[in-house]
Amino acid sequence: DVKVTQSSRYLVKRTGEKVFLECVQDMDHENMFWYRQDPGLGLRLIYFSYDVKMKEKGDIPEGYSVSREKKERFSLILESASTNQTSMYLCASSFPLAPRNNEQFFGPGTRLTVL
Amino acid sequence: TQLLEQSPQFLSIQEGENLTVYCNSSSVFSSLQWYRQEPGEGPVLLVTVVTGGEVKKLKRLTFQFGDARKDSSLHITAAQPGDTGLYLCAGDKGGTALIFGKGTTLSVSS
């Protein structure tokens, strides 16, 4: 079974802090994704990566950056956390080819609170 | 622009009732996936439908892909409290990223 793990389930940070969210997958998936999930707004894609050192902006990249130095690890960075970044952050991975065409496997999520 | 519209947004029913959740779009998808998310957890894939008109069953859950591959439905027969959760549909347009609907929150009470 695919396992996607996230470094923390709950995180509390202060405004202005630099925040690192780590995600690791163990199934050699090419693609990795970071989403945030807020009530009424659904899942919104922040960034994704289709290969090591490659990244693409999603729908809401402002205020975030990412790093993918190794295939299994994808990090989300909040350069200067703000209260409007309080949210549930979900990492996912996928394999682009048949038979698992782009089916995404999610981590358990990190609930980040910025005070 | 919301490319995938899910309805209803909320559904609260009694154990034993049947229900249908809809996922609609004006876009054609190469495949469509359904996920279920329980509170405090990440979404888990339930099924992928690929062929227009395809029907897949997962115990009491029946998934259908529209003939034109623009819409899908999820039907649950005799709902149970364990079916409670957020149901998400996601469309694949052939790129790397999926397009997610906003979800249907289902609550089944005993």
C-alpha cells in the first residue's frame, strides 16, 4: 500500500515565522502535490511537482514555496506565516501512467494554526 | 471558475435511506475519481471511472460515469453511519493535476 506521511498532524506558529511542512511517500511516485483545505472552499492546489527539482504553481501559490530535492520528499515552505494561512494542509502523490493514471494518495494532513 | 460542481453540498439522512450525489461539468474528462474523507484525515480513493457510461460497484456504493464523460454520480443504498464523511469527485483532463469538486458532506444518523 502507498504510504504518504506528513511531518506533523498539528502545528502552531506565530505570525512572521518561517514554517516547513514535510511530506514523504514510499511508492516511488513521480508526482507530488500540496493542497490546503478550508471550509466552503474545498481543496485548493498550492504547488505540485512532476520530478525532482521540478515544480509548478497551482491555483494559490502566493505566500508559499516548495522544494523537491529527492523523489520521495516534497516540502512546503511558508516564508513568513500569516494568520490567513491557518488551514489544513494535505500532501498527495500519484503515478502518472496506467493503470494508476493520476490517482492521488493523500497524507493524513497537517492542521496549521498561525497566531 | 469551478469546473466540477458537486451537489448537494450537505446531506443529512437516517440510517437505511438511499442517496445520490452528483458531480457535473461542462468539460470532458479522461477519467473521474471519487474520494471519501473522514474528519481529521486525508481523502482516500474509492474508485476511478474511465469509460463513458461505465458503472462500478463497491458494496453498497454505485458509481456511474456519464456517456459524454462530463459528469458522474455516486449512489449509496441503505446508508449506514460508517458512510458519514466528505465525498469528493476529481476529474482528470490529462495533465498532472486533478480538478477537485468542493465535495458533499454526508451525515448518516442511526
